[in-house]
Amino acid sequence: MLPQRLTTFVGRNQELDQLAHLLDEARLVTLTGAGGCGKTRLALEVASLRSQTRPTQAYFVDLAPVAQGWLVAHALAAGLAVTEKPQAKLLETVCAALQSEPALIVLDNCEHLVQAAAEAAEAMLRGCPQVHIIATSREALNIAGETSFQVAPLEIRDAMRLFLQRARLSRPGMHAEFGEVAVIQELCERLDRLPLAIELAAGRLRVLPLGAVDGGMDNRLQLLSSGPRTAPGRQQSMRGSLDWSYDLLDEQERNCFRRLAVFAGGCDARAATIVCESDLDTLARLAEKSMVMVVESATGPARYRLLETVREYAAEKLAGAGQLEATRRRHLNFFLELAETAAQSIRDQALSAQALELDQDNLRAALDWAGIEHPRLEMRLAAALGWFWFVRGHLSEGTQRLTTALSRGGDHDSVRASALKWAGSLARDYAGSEAAQSLLQDSLTISREVGDEAGEADALLRLAGVLRGTGAFDSAAELFAESLSIYERLNDHFGIAVLHFHHGLLARFRGDTSNARRWLEQSETELRALGHEFFLAQALNQLGHLALERGDLQAAQARLEEALSTNARLKSNFGCAIALDGLSALASLKRRHERALRLAGAAEAVRSAVGMKMSPNYHKPLERWRAPSRKSLGAAAAVVYEEGRRLGLRDAIAYGLGERHQPTFLSRRELQIAEFVTHGLTSREIAQRLGISTRTAEGHVERLRNKLGFRSRAQVAAWMTAQLDESSISTLGDGSLGA
Ligand SMILES: Nc1ncnc2c1ncn2[C@@H]1O[C@H](COP(=O)(O)OP(=O)(O)O)[C@@H](O)[C@H]1O
Ligand SMILES: [Mg+2]
């Protein structure tokens, strides 16, 4: 979970040792120092070494693109892959997720948000006893328990090694000729042995001979030092090398470089070329000169990024050139178009949401800018992003952004109706169904006023969904029908298929299984024809559960497996949970009891990670099917269930689908041992009973404890007894599908 490092790491052996010790003693170590001195790189190296030698998961959270304090929690959640839960503070959800996990978090670039970063760090240290943090910041965070560590310049030999290594990237095979060693040494000293300055200088070697690089640097630094020497020397040498690198760019390169400063969290080539009015060739030249970082990705297009120190410099130049406004405007237009296109295609492809996730910081920056300069575009952008916030579960951020945009007033038109619609959809989980109804009602009213029929049908559909959730089935049915008739009039095949799905779901809620099946099968056929996978996956889930209810195990398996793999592909976690629940019931019915309870545990873990609530009606049949499994396994039932809970989404999916690479579980023997432990047997007694050696028995107990994360066997026993007493189902609620 650490970002890939593209270049070799040089030197710093002493620092690595020191930091390893410091982290044993303090839970927060803040690396301080000027921009470009190597804080981030050192933090990453420490984290990577530590996660290789200990059972610690390392995470990287970059705060550089985060513009406002309240978004720090969102950055943490994204970096730690934690999903927001309805009606809970995001920071608390993040802390809860790491409560019992040994983790090391690199909190990079705290300087511009010291207060918010300090609060977040403090909350994590308090709430997560096994979490350690390495922060990087130009100044310390100043909280209790923090140790700050000033990152020194490289040692001269390492500085020279770094220069040579990077030089070889520009000139492969280069090695220092006799006599050049002294020049390199002098150059590195002049650059204060600052890694970033050294990399920039080495990047020039492609076009300039070493002597010219050294000479150019010399002039530049003399020029600087002839001014008032107020800034600390190191900042000046960083500045000097940036100035010099910048001056050597041609006009095209400079233009592109400056404009890249408006991106938050980097961008892909298309965004860069459009917003910077540049081309790929220029970008590539900037990358060769180490001015721009290129991060290749296995799953998407490469991303172009500026190191934070470099970005600040570029921003200064951009403002100086009087191009800030125009570039921001192009940035806003670009991301507005991206969001509006995605909002259209999301109706057909939930995958677009994943693409938007990569540009979240840019979308936030565009919203911030629009909020100041172009309120109308802010509303359009917020309305276009409603879908994204909704399907990705970014409830609080979406609500806040939409509320802000709506509060600025503006025309009563379909854009406003759409913003209200999304605010209402988010409110159902966030603020409750009353708030949701009122927002959706406003949306409906405006859509009718302006004669936006598609908007009207959509608002009706959502309003009906909220009503279904409150149990007002008759009113819900009426509104669904009204919505359907509009879609039929508009000949909107997708809308019709979705409405058939909702009719089916409502029938199922009302216990009308035959109509439920009829509607859902019709919807399935239509969605297949349209190639719309997201709703198809939800329909398959419902059909799978219905097949279980009528005892058609073969049909159930086919539907549920397809539902699971499709939901997994679309990264719809709630859909995965429902499929896993179904497959768990199926396993029970087939008398595969361990599998049944593991899948039940896995489903419950996924559900609670996304804060998904289901009605008792959802759980009742599942529990009925699982009861024989619980009974058959006895005390071990709780252990297998817990194994399932700890699987993690990826392994749970692989297990659910019966894929070849299966996670490993406790053996039968270990399960047997768990049962003995619950009954208070010692390892010796267990060994006697099973006719194995005491050491072997101890080994089994040990594995069991590790698997369950307990320190003592007493804890294991207490935990298992508690599990046996209570039903493991704790989430109750409305059970709607968030469509
Ligand atoms: N010890 C090192 N070995 C190799 N490269 C380094 C080292 N320290 C820093 N760098 C490189 O120098 C540049 C600036 O370092 P960075 O860690 O981003 O600085 P900071 O975070 O202090 O601004 C980066 O490209 C980084 O990869
Ligand atoms: Mg940094």
C-alpha cells in the first residue's frame, strides 16, 4: 500500500537505524526539513523496511493535494481503504477500522494543514493502540507523544552517488572521468547536498556537459547570494536549482510546467495536455529533466505529478505570468466535462466511478474554485458528481458540497432539481428519511415546473425508494408506477428495466414471491439485453435469494455466483455482501457447514465495513438456513464465523466463488482444539485426549490465538463463550438497495 518508488534509494543508513529505534519508543515521529531534503523518500523507506520485518501493514496518505482541514479525514479514509459509514464521524470510522490492526501510516506533507493533521494524528494515536505514524512536515505537529526528527542533507559521498545514479538515467553508462569527481563533489556541495536539487541538476546532463551544469549552477547561486540572505541557506540553494532548471526550459516547456501547478494529486496525459494547452512531447521532455514525475499504472493511464516543492514553485511562476485564472478556468471546465460525461455513462457503467476516484482531488479543487468564481458551474459540477458520491458512499462530503452549492441560491432549473435529487438520495442514509423526502419532493416540484420529465421520473423513483424503506409500501408502489409510466412514455429502456427491478424488490418485501420473481426475471432479461451490469448484479442477487426460498439450489448457485463476480468486478461491496449471504445459505442447505459459517462471517464483515443496514426480514430466513450449521459445528461455529469475518473482501470473494487460490483456514484439528479450549482444557489435557504431543497441542493453540488475535487462551475461551450466547447479527435497518 506504499506508492511504488521509481528510483533507487541512496545512503541514509544511520537515519534508517535511528528512525527504527525512535519508532519503537514514540508512536509519532515527524520528519522535518526544507522542501526537497528527502523527507518523503526517507519516510517511505522506513515504512517499507518496517512492514517487511514486522507484521505491520504500511499505508501512505498524502496530504499535499488536500486543500481544507475537514478533508484530512477523507484523505485518511481513502489511503486506508476505509468506507464511510452513515451517521458516524468519518475520523471515528477510520479509527475504529484500525483499532486492533498493527499499522504504520506515513502522513505526508502536513505543513499546510498542521492543525487538522495534528488532530487526526492525535485521534489515531488515542483510538488505535497499534498504530504508529511517520509524518513529514516542514514544521513539527506539536502534539503529545511526538518526536520530531530533522532530516539532514545527504552525506557528501551519498550526494555524489545520487548525482551519478540520476545522471545515468540521462546518460546511460556514464561514469565520472578522472577529474570530474572533483567537479561533481563541488556541485553537490553547492547544492547543499539536497536530493531534489541534485536530481534536477543531474537531469540537465542529457543536454549539457557536466562543466556547464556546474558553471550554470554556480552563476545562479551567486546571483541569489548577492541578495539579502534572509532565507536559510538550504532553501536558497533549492530555489537556485529550481530557478536554474526553469530558466533552461524552452517557452513551451515553461508554459506547460507552470500550468501543471493547478492540478491537485497529479493528472493523466489527457488532462495535462488540455488544461496546459500542451502536448505529450513537451510533457515527456519535462519528465526527462526531472521536473515532472511520471507514475505508470497497471490499471489505468500514467499519471503526471509535481513534487510538492516543485508544484509550489510552478504555482508562483504561473501567478507571476498572469495565467493563474485562465488555467484554473480550463481546469474547471475540463473536470466539469469529465464529471458530466461520467454522470451520463454511470447510468450504464459503474466503473466510471472508479475512474473519477483517481481525480477526486482535482474535482475538489475545481469545486473550490468554482465556489469562489462561478457559483453556477459549482452547482453543475456538484449535481454531476451526485451519482459518484452516492455509489461510492461519500455521504458526508457529497452532502456538504451539495448543501453549499444549493445554499448559494440560483435558478430553479433542472440543474438545481438534479442537485436536490442527489442531496435527497444521500440524505436517506446520512440525515434520515424525513430529510430525504423533503429534498426529493423539492426536486420533483422543480422538475415538474420546468417540464423535465426524465428528472421527474428519477425523483419519483427515489422518493418511492425512501418510502419503501419506511415500510409505506402502498405509497411506494404508486410512485414507482408513476415513474414507470413516464419512462415508458419517454421510451427509456434503461429506466424501464430499473423500474421492473424495483417493482420486483417491492413485491419481495411484501412477501409476494411469485410477482417478485416475475418482475425480477423480466428486469434481468432487459438488463442483459442492455448490457447494464450494475442493476443486473442486484437483480441476480434477488433472484438467487428467491431461488433459495423455493429450494431450487441449482438456480440459486448460478445466480449468486454471477451476482458475486459481477458485483466484485464493479466494486459494489453491498452487492458482494448480499451474494455472500446467499452463498452461505446455499452451503448450509448443502450441509457444507464450515463454508456456510465462514461465508456468513465474511458477509457480515463486508456489510459492517460499509455501514450497511438490513432489515430483520432479510436476516430471518438466512438465520433459519444457517441454524443447522451452527448446531452441527458446536463451539467451533464461532471460530469459523470469525475466520470468515477476518477474510478481507478479496479472499472472501475468491472463497465464495470457489476459486483455485483459496485462503487458508484453521484445520479440523485446530477447530477441535478450539472447542477444548472453550471447555477450559490445558494443552496437556488436550494432547492426551487427542493422542498428540503437548508441544503439538501448544502449537495448535498458538495458531488459534494468532488467527483470532488474542494474547491468552483465557481470552479465546471467553470470546468463544460469548459468541455462543449471542446471535452474531447486529445490524438492523431498512434493507433498501440504494439504487
Ligand atoms: N536518500 C535518497 N535516495 C534517493 N533519492 C532520494 C533520496 N532522498 C530524496 N530523494 C529524491 O529526491 C527528491 C526529493 O525528495 P523528497 O523526499 O520528495 O523531499 P521532501 O519530501 O523533503 O520534499 C525525490 O525525487 C526523492 O525521490
Ligand atoms: Mg515530501
